[in-house]
Amino acid sequence: MSLTSNIKPEPDGSPSEANVFESIDMALKSVEDPAAGGR
């Protein structure tokens, strides 16, 4: 299952925690402030 196309899998096949949290953080910011989402 891939939520975003920019999460790089780690050698064991798991997504990088840093990338997961960064993606979540970006998603939350875009929800809280749509003007900052670049849409």
C-alpha cells in the first residue's frame, strides 16, 4: 500500500519513518492552511 509516491522504502521493505511523518505533517498543514498547500 502506497499513500504517496515519494516515500522511499528502507532495505527491509518498510517505509522510512522520517518520510512517513514528513508526509503526515505536510498533509496536516495543507488541511489546516489550504492556502499554504499550493492549490
